[in-house]
Amino acid sequence: MVTRATSHSTDGDTRRRVTRLLLEGGHATAADLARSLGITATATRRHLDAMEAEGQVETRVVRTAGRGRPARSYQLTAAARTSLGHTYDDLAMEALRWIRRFEGEDAVGGFAAEQVARLEARCRAALDAVDSQDPMARAQALANAMSGEGYAATASVIASGGQICQHHCPVAGVAAEFPQLCEAETRVISRLLGVHVQRLATIANGDGVCTTHVPGTKRGPRAAGAEGGGGPVPLPDPGRADR
């Protein structure tokens, strides 16, 4: 016999997995979530309905090809993202304001650099076994390492190279006032990948996802795989990017 306490515990575990999947993917249908969770679509919808009633998820309509009914896609609400917690609390915010007031913006930047240096050291170990000449492979390894740090990060290939998306930012509340944290983090990503990356969007700035562009091999005049297509071009030197 399953006790009420056991049932609630199981429900909580499943909903935490749903939260994680929505963080990593941005949005998903009930059917997609059910496949990832290994449970029925009916059971998945029961969890989603409960989470929607609690203000943790919201739905949007996704148009599908053909004449079928539009699919309902689920995504986390802003309140759900906030409830995931942040590394810094109000005391840290006040401390940074004190540093800025009495020591200046450069001191805030130095503090930010020191904080992300710890992240860099932990992530660097995960990249040691990855080819230093393959930024895409390193981006995937870095995304995995950052997910372990609470960033719910993913990496994907796009036409101009690749991108790393961080679906959660542990310091978003503080970074909204102190962008030096985002800037220091971007420099860490650049050093770890060995290329000059560009931050395109940040959660701290009100975007849904922190997105970092990673330059890589470029396509020639024809599509990749087509006969006569252009080969790779040299990657930019991160040490010369700002000169």
C-alpha cells in the first residue's frame, strides 16, 4: 500500500524533474515531457495541471503543420524561476553596493573576477580531456559542467558556429544591478573555449535565457555536405580579439 506521504514525495520528485526539463529545453509539450520522464501522458498532464494551478508553469499554443489541433506547450513562469533560488542574498547585494560606493566600479569588477575564477577552475577540469582545437566539443563539455553548477546549460550548433544557453542564473538578481558578474563570466567562457565569444542575451537583463555565441567553422557558398562546399576557416585568436 502506498502511503500519502510516499505519494507526495514521489509527486515532488517528478515535478522537480519537470522543472529541470523545462529549464533545459525552455518549453515542451506534455507528450515530450512524458517521453523524457518515462511515465504516461495522462500522469504527466496531472502534474502539469497541479503545477499550473500553483503558478509554476504556464502554457502557450504552438501551431503544428497540417490540419491538426495546435499543441499546448508548457514553460516555467517567472515566479517559478525566482523560486529556484540564487547564490547571492540581500547581504551580498549590500556588500557589493558598499564596495562600489567606497572603492569604485573597478573594485566591483575585481570582486566579480575573483568569484568566477572558482567556477573557471572547476569547469576547466571537465575540459581537460576535450580537443583544444574543437570549440564545439568544448562548448558541449562546458555546458555539462555548468549544469552541474546550477546553470541548466545546453550547447547547440548553429549556422555561424554554436551557442551555449544558460536556462538558469544563480546570480541573476545581483547581476541585474552589477553587470560586472556577467562580463567576468563571459571572459571565463572565452578562456575555457579558447575563442572570443559574444554574449547575446542575459537573464539578468530581462531575457529568458543567457545566450553566448561561440564562433566555429563557417560554411562555404554551399550547404554543409554538398559537393564543393567550403571547408573550415581559422578560428579567431581570443588573445587578439580586442586589439
